[in-house]
Amino acid sequence: MWRGCRRPRRRTARCDQPAQRRRTVTDALADLIRVQADELGVTPAMPAETAALTLLSLGIGLGVQRAFGTTVPVQPVVDLLRSVMSGRP
């Protein structure tokens, strides 16, 4: 039987805490993206919040992949970040 966080009656701190941490990290990343865009005088290719969630998701996925094989390249994520910050999709 499923005992995860999706059932409302089973929702507890064990579910809320990771969600709050994700929001905190995403908000911090979005703030950093905004600051960097302002300092560089560029308009990012997507809203800062979207870019932050995308980067966090890619970072987590890359981390999981690299846990199994350190040869997984990080360059695609770096290239995506450059693309977002340069204003090109």
C-alpha cells in the first residue's frame, strides 16, 4: 500500500519539509539569476523562476546520473545556463 505524500490524510511534516526546502532553493536561485541578469545587462530567455526550477531539476538529474558514472558530462547544463542568461532560448 502507498504510504507516500500524495494522499491528503497522510500529509505530514515529512512531506512538507522537502517541499519547503525545494521552494527555498528555487527562490534563492531565481534571485541569483535576476541579480546576474541585472549586473550583466541581459534579459534571460525565460522567467527567473522557470529558469531556477529548470536548473535545479537538471542539477538533481545530473547528480543522480553522475552518482552511477562520473563520465556523464556537465557541459550541456553549463551550455544551457549560458543560453538562458544570454537571452537566447
